[in-house]
Amino acid sequence: MWLCIDQGGHSTRAAVLDDSGRIVALQSAPLETVTREPCFVEHDPAALLESVRRCVAGIARELGRSVSHLESAGIATQRSTLVCASRATGAALTPLISWQDRRGQDDIERFDGHAERIKAITGLLLTPHYGMAKLRWCLQHVDAVRRHLAEEDLIGAPLASFLLHHLCRTDQWCVDPVNASRTLLMDMRTIEWSDELLALFELPRGLLPAIQPCRSSFGMLDVGGHAVPLTVATGDQSAALYCLGDPAAGTAFINIGTGAFVQAITGPLPVTDRALLSSIVWQDDEARAYVLEGTVNGAASAVDAVAAELGVRLAPAAPELERALDGIERAPLYLNGISGLGSPDWVADFSSRFEGRGSAAERLAAVYESVVFLIVRNLERMRKHLRLSRVTISGGLAQSDWIAQSLANLSGLPVTRPAEPEATLMGLGYLVSEGRMLPSDGGRHFDPLANAVAEGRYRDWTVAMEAELRA
């Protein structure tokens, strides 16, 4: 059996999986996300760490004596989330600054002239979502961070590194290449910190943890008094890619949670596009894998934000929302840039708004629809480089039949939703077990259907978005 920990933006979950991919134990703990001003998004480091420990302790209680049957463990975390901490003690000096946070936007604009070179080295665009911008902001604005830097006792730790350090109780600071890459400081081809970028951004190499392969000896995890080797660390979206085993060429994998992430395997070498991301999703001693990736920053987070603005709370299966989705042609269009407009347009300060009027339910329906539109926009860009034949979806919003069918209709590609919704946990189980765990290939399939209303609304939405981008 294998223990898998998924630390996400809304909660921490831990599961034990057996050879057949069956979840034999499952624990979860909520996580509060604090938004201060539109662009400051944070987690409390102690609370997040406690949520992981609580899940692990719950797993131990649930397993009882069977805890000794655990062979190994793995962890998948939010990418691009970073904390500054004492290298010696591990004590956090700042909040955990979320991947959604954009506080460094003004600072990094000074590097716009280097954007093309940054993209060539990292595969990523120059945006404030990545760890580099957060680290520079902390050095400029937090006295404790500057003091620990002067004392040579500062670590700029991606979330994965912070958790590995504390959970494995090691003196070392390390990070896997997937999470390291999201600092905007790693060379995606050499899998090393880039001296060129460290010099450009005026950051000492000593601020960063050591990079280890995704499959490594990260340390021992205490599970109810039983020491379990933690052998895999990666990003949540990268783990989800393996939810059905080794990802097949020609398949776009879309995980729709807080944000939506569109990935397609390009093989052992990166494929580049100026408006999409080239990301490493796996490295071990024998192989590495890259994807083309598109990012929609506002998926469930956009639904939550607009619901809060409207003062309504409608569950995805609420009758009012279902009626609005069924009659979507009457809804306004929503130009969705929650947490910044992601790929392929990349506008950090995009002003989200509705085009047209409608009831609260109709407006929420338009937000759901905008997530589908943004995903399709990314798929269109991705198909300039890759021959896509199918889509696999996972995540909270993917459980909506309406979203799944709409995505099939507008992309013209068959969509599969695996029976097990815990894509990150299932993918992590496959990786931790070294392929011995065989995920189920069942689920529900949605074939594309002609839908003139949806196609017309997508055209209208595209025109409105492009007009807003030109304004």
C-alpha cells in the first residue's frame, strides 16, 4: 500500500491506495485562503503544515495495525506557492504566498526586456505568479527576511520544500524539479538553478534548496510511529497527469479545480510556444517528461469570487443554476480574468466583467461557461503544435456533466471523465508505486455534439475578449 498526500489550495487530502488503485483510507482537512487586497493571496504556514499532519495522523488511526504495510509515500503540492523561512530552524518568516498572488507585478515589469530570454531558459512567461516575484517582494518589504539574509540564514522555499523539511524532520532543504521550475529560476533543460537568471534577478543561489529528481530519497515520514520512506515529490497538476497511468500522446489532460490546467505530453524534450508554457512534469534517474501547458487562473476561484460579489451560494447541482445552464443563451457573457488572465493572453491586471444583464443564477452560469471558453481557447493554441485526439478531465468542476459536454461540443474532441475524481491522488499513487498500482480506466465519456447556441456564444465571447485586450 502507498500513502499519497495532495496539498491543494482549498484543502489537504491524504489517501492510502492498494495495488488495484482502490482508496482504502482517506482523510481531508480544510485550508483557509486569505485574500488581502485583490492581489495578495496567502495561507498560514503553521495551519497548512498542521493540516498535513492531521491528515497523516488520521490515516494512521484509520489503518490501525495495517499502517506497517505502507511501503512508501509521496506528496504533491500547489506549484508556485512560496514561503521565506529560517534555514536553520525552519520557522516561517512570511505567510505562504499563494500561486494566485500577484503582489510582485510592479517590480518584475522592469525585466520585460528580458522576457524572451527568460522564456527560453525556463519555458515560462514572466508573470508575478511564480516564486521569483514573491521572493523579491519579501526581500524588499519584510524586515525579518532581510535580517535573516544578512545572517546567511534565509531559505526561499517552494511549498514542497517547506513541507519536506518539516514532515521528514531533516536538516536539509530540497525540492523536486517540477516545483523548482515554478520559481522562474530553474533551467528546464539542465534541471539546475540558472546562474544567468539568479544574476538577472539579483538573488543569491544560497537562498534556494537543492534540486532532486521527483523520485528520490526525501526522508522518512512518521505515520503513527511507523517510519515510511517519502520517495516522490511533485506538483499537484503534474501528478494528476498520471491519473490513468503513463499519459498517452494525443491526449489533453485538464484538471479543473481552483484554476484549470491544460497539459499535453511532448515527450523527453520541450516544445515551445510563445503564449503557452513548456513544463517539466517528471524526472527520475532514467527519464524525464515535458508538457505544453495552458493555464486558466480563475476556475472554481472565479465561481467563488462572483458568488461572493452577488451574495449568493449555488451548488453546482442547485436547481436554479441547472436551469440557468440549460438556458445559457439568455445569460450575459463573462470576461473572466480572476487572479489575472492566464494563457494564451497573459494579462495580470485584467478587469473581469459581465457583458449584458441577467439574474444571479444566470451570471453564475456565465462564469461556469467562461471557464469552458478559456479552456477551449488554450486547446486551440495547443493544436498548432500537437495533434490532439481526446481530452481527459478531472477536478471539482469537471464533475459537472454540463461542463464536460460543453467542452466536448466546443473542442470537437471526445471527453473522458475517470470514475475516480481524485486525479492527483491517483496519479501520485501510480508514481509512488512505480507503476505497480493500476488505475481504473473506467468513467464516463462525452462525445462532441453540434450546438449552435454554444458556438455562437463562444464566437461572441471571443470578439468581446479580444476587444477588451486591445483596449
